[in-house]
Amino acid sequence: MAEKSVDPTGVQPVDAVLLTAAEDEDLRIATEVLSSIGMAAGEVL
């Protein structure tokens, strides 16, 4: 885990943006996986 700089306001915009980007990437991958599973299931049925 990367060290987070301590911001007196408690707001860490860079960390928040990086976290959001990571979540978006995870969501995109999960969507692709589910889509692939769905297509495979459709071929089987």
C-alpha cells in the first residue's frame, strides 16, 4: 500500500482520483468477465 500524504483538511484528491480510477478498472474488468460468461452460457444453451 502506498504511503498517503497527510492533509490537514483530511481531503486527499489525488488518492481519491486514483482510487476511483482503480474501481472503474475493476468494474470494467468485472463487466467484461460477466459478459464473457453470459456469451459462453448463451452458446451452451
